[in-house]
Amino acid sequence: MTLRASAAAAVLAAASAALLALAPQAAAAPVPQPQAATAETRAEAGRAAAAPETLATVSRFFAREGKVSLEAAQPRIAGEAVAVHYLSPDFVAGRAGASVARLEFLASEAVSSDGQRAALWTARTEAGWQVVNIATGDDEFRYARLGAEKLPGGTVFREPQIDAWYVAQGGRVLPLDEDAVRAVGAGGTSLGAYRARVTKAYGDKLPGSAYAEGGVAGGFAEAAAEAAVPVAGLAGGTVALAALGAVAVRRRRSPQA
């Protein structure tokens, strides 16, 4: 398992310049996200992703390594925004009625004229729905499709600490990628067994724990191996567009069949 190499200083500078067009967005602070995606929130996320100023920044993102010229990038938004869930700390803590995952953001898929793909992470902020991050690849969309095939109607979610993707429904948790297979086996596991595993792994690292109060990634976030990227920076094909403080370098790989 490897991280994409960090971009060179020149690319970091280019990414910083790319953010200037969205400078007003950077002043908008994140707010609590909806508990579930609705037709309305998907539409709001889609409008934010397709906004001219967003697409202008996405053009610079696709052109950052010279794969396509700024003028020729011509990004478009493909399909509807998808809900992206992450493992819930309430579930890890064993709180009664807690779902295995919580909604983190909505993602819209941007495609350039030369076939590059990127996920536009959209969140609700004090200024409304805005794109707050761009990440290379199409993990969010591929795993959403794969999860729907394996467990129609299930919740697709990511365990960010090990970069594993799963789908859960009806007391079962099934793996969608190689990291998840290593964690729960090719045949998956029960929801109870999965809770026991994540509680053992992360129960002492939740918000409010000594681990969290020590300033280690909030106690419940990306694994230490994933480097933090400044808001105005770009590394591993990830660029933050709003007041998130820092984002993590993404790992990209193909899902398991």
C-alpha cells in the first residue's frame, strides 16, 4: 500500500493560484452535515459542483501536470451527486441505535476532455452548499456502484483509518476492496463482529480520549501514514477548496470484484 508522491513545489504554487477564484468560499466555515442525502441536497451539491467558478478551478486542477491544457480541459459533471459515508465514531463507541456510518459529504464526478476523473467533495457550509475539496480518481462512484450490486439498498462506507470500503445492510458487512477483505475476510462479517473489531481498534482514540486530547488527528481520523495537506496546497492529486484546515492524501486502487 503506497501513497501517491507529493506534488513538486511548482505544482503546489499552481494549486494555490487555482484557489484564488474561490477565495470567498474559503471564508465559509463548515457546519454539521445532514444525516441523510435527499433529492434536495443532491441537487444543491450538483449545482455547487457545476458552478462556473468551480469548473474553472477544476480545469486548472486537471491541467496541473500538463496532461491537458487549461483551455482544452473542458470539465463536465457526470451523473448525480452520491452520498459518501464514513465509519461513525458513535458506532465505534457503542452508542445505542448508532448507525455503522455517517454522512460526511456528497461527491460529484468531474471528467475532463482527456478522460481524467476527479471527485468534487461538496458540503454544507454557513454560506450554503460548496465544493470544499477535489480528489483524483473515482473511488466514491465506483464503490457506490459496487456496493449497490452486492447489497442493493445497503450503505456504502469507508473506514478511513485503513482506507477500506464496505457495504452494510441487514446485519451484514461486506468488503468492497482489498483493505476491507484483509479486515473482515472475503465473505464479510456480522455487524456485531465488525463493531467489536473497530471498537478494539479505535475505541481509545475517539474524540475526548487522551489520544485525541494529545492532538493526534482529532483522535478519530486518517491513519498517521496519510500526510496532511495545507488548505492552499496540493499533494497526491488532492486540493482543498474551503476551510477544512487540512485534508489527507488519498490512496487510489481498483475495487475487488
